[in-house]
Amino acid sequence: MNVTGKINEYNEELAKAVRVADFLELGELFAKDALERNESCGGHFREEYQTKDGEAIRDDKNFKFVSAWEYMGEPSDAKLHKEDLKYEEIEVKTRSYK
């Protein structure tokens, strides 16, 4: 990658290049998070966890938590912290998109 600009001025092109790197790392972390879950839920749809009609199959018993990833220098080294979700006012159920 070649980043143009002057050394003593705000370099907009460098800022864009850094954002691209951030998005690539975030994408890698999203993929890692999806592979940690043996279900389809929210933004994580896995072909092996769907009904014959193509609807998502969730596993609320084992995956009712927020994945909070701690950055350790590289996305591949990120440490998973699970924050349990507790629902008191609503019933947890699978949504139908049909």
C-alpha cells in the first residue's frame, strides 16, 4: 500500500489507511466470534445451523451471552469474556422472518 501526503500536515490518506486496517481486524474478530458459536443468531448465520426452510437455529441454553473480546495485540490472540444475558421482562424466543 502506498500512502501519499506530507509529513508535517494532517494526512487524510494515512487516516483512511489506518481505518482500513481497523476494519480488516474487526472483520477477523467477527469471523472468530461466529466460529465460537454453534448456532445462528443475530448477525451470525451459519449454514449448518438452519432449519430446512432456511430459518436460523439458535441455542439459547449454551449461547445466551454477549461476547466481549479483549484485544491482545492481534485479532487472532483476542480473549473471549462472556457476559450472561438475563431477561426478566420478556420471553426469549426465536424470531420468524416469514
